[in-house]
Amino acid sequence: MSLAWPHSLLTCRQVMIAATWRGHMTGSQLPTTLAGPPLTAVGVAVIRARENRRDDRLYADPYAERFVAAVQRAYLDPSAPENAAETWNTVLRLADVMYETRTVGVRLVDDGLLEAASSGRPQIVLLGAGLDTHAFRLTWPAPVRLFEIDLPALFAFKEPLLRDAVETCERHVVAADLGTDDWSEGLLANGFDPATPTHWVDHALMTLPTASARAGFEAITRLSAPGSRYGFPVMGSRSFSTTLHTVDGAADLYRNMSNVDRGLGDDARQWIESLGWSTAFTSFAEQAAHCPRDVGSDSDSGTVTATRLDTL
């Protein structure tokens, strides 16, 4: 952790977050704090913990079980808010339905991060980092500066559970609401270098109202050197909204999200290209072909990869 910020300062930052958790947030508050979109991070942690227990696992994540155990204790505690236990059971059912495709998705993100590190994109930004632990569980082929952006409350839960974990790259935590805060200032304050090609992983902008999502991508464009890459999902029959309605009670977990158009819009590729990027689409089936799991053959779902052009 020496490329941009002294190790001691980053350690102090993490200690401050941990102190916030110990002083102001108790386990009984989790069902209220980790509501709505943060529950998606919990569900993916459930999936990663399940994958880690398999002999034929696609990746190793020894930390996911910590998050799952802590959330489960809080949601099943007798002092938890009404319906917390049912919410937890719904998260488990939803994770079960999404397991096969989402666990492959985790592996694909891992592969993309390692490819970025070996291909001249040493700066990585996770937009909506959730409870994943790339900075602790991946063996990088080259030095990497990794920035995690997510809600302050999520980091207040996450950081204390990782206090004994050893980082395998330079890691920076940027606590911000991607929908309302100027998170780009947080990046720059933490040592982000706009002149360095960046690998952007988006787990959050596509869930925001279109105006906010586009504002976020415009910020990405301003911060991206030529050669930077950004990927966003294209959902066919596997849309998250459709999946929610296959699990009893799952849609209610996100009932506070207003019913507005979300993501970059139907013309996302054309709009992105107008800002100085090239784009290419790869179906999920093509991406997952090397993984020994049955993810179907949906050719409409996949990822659009955008590459920042040299506009000078």
C-alpha cells in the first residue's frame, strides 16, 4: 500500500471505520442498515461462501463466511426487528435461485481483474464493491492499486470483519453513495491517478435512475485515460427484476426503490461511444464457456465492454 498513500494513513482510515462500527452500530441494527441494495451484497456473500465450501470451487473466498455468519446472527437475534428472520430466509432463497449464474459471474469478474493487472490497467475501481474481497483473496500478476466505493454503512460492517486479513494489493476504501455523493473527489483524494489506464467494475451504476447512472458514467469518462475499460451487464431473460418475482417475498426486499428507468438507457452503447469509447458485446454463455457449470445458452444476456479511445 505504498504507491499513493502511506500505509499508516490507510490503516488509520480503516481503524476509524472499525471504531464507527463498534461505537455506533450493533448487530441488532444490521437488519435496518443492510436493507434494499446492500442486501444484494449479502446475497452474493452467501453465494461465495457456498462456492468456497465446494471441492470443485471456481474460486476461493475464505472471508465470505464471516459476513454471512455475522448477518445471520443479527437477523435471527430475538431482539431483531419484526420480520427480520423472514427477510434473512428470503435472502437465502434468492441466493439459491441465483447461485449457478452468479457464482460464475464472480469468477468472470476475478478473471477480468487479473487480466487487467497483466495487460497494463494497474488501477482498478469497484463501483459498488459490496462485500467482495478481491484485495485479499486474489494473487495478482503485477502491482495493483484497487479502490472500493460503497456506502459508509456497508464499510462500517465490512472492515471490522477483515481487520486480520492481509491485503495482496494496494487497497483504498472510498465510502460514498454513488447516487448522491461526489465520489470522484473521494477517489482523487485517495490517490487515484486519471493519467493511469483504469479497469472499472460496475456493480452499482446500472441500478441507479438513468439520470444518475449517466452522470456517474460521465464522471468515469472524465477520469479515464486512453486504454481504460468499463463493463456493464446487458440483461435478457436473466434480468434481476424477473428473478425477484420467482422467489416469494423477494421483490418486497427492494420495495423502497422507486419504479423509474434505471441504468444507462436502451441506447447505452451509442451514447457511450459518443463520449469517446468503443464498445463490444460478449454473451454470458461465451464468457462462461470455460467454467464447468451449466449456465444455459441465453445469447441476449452478457457484458458490453467499453474501451476509452485516445481522443487527443
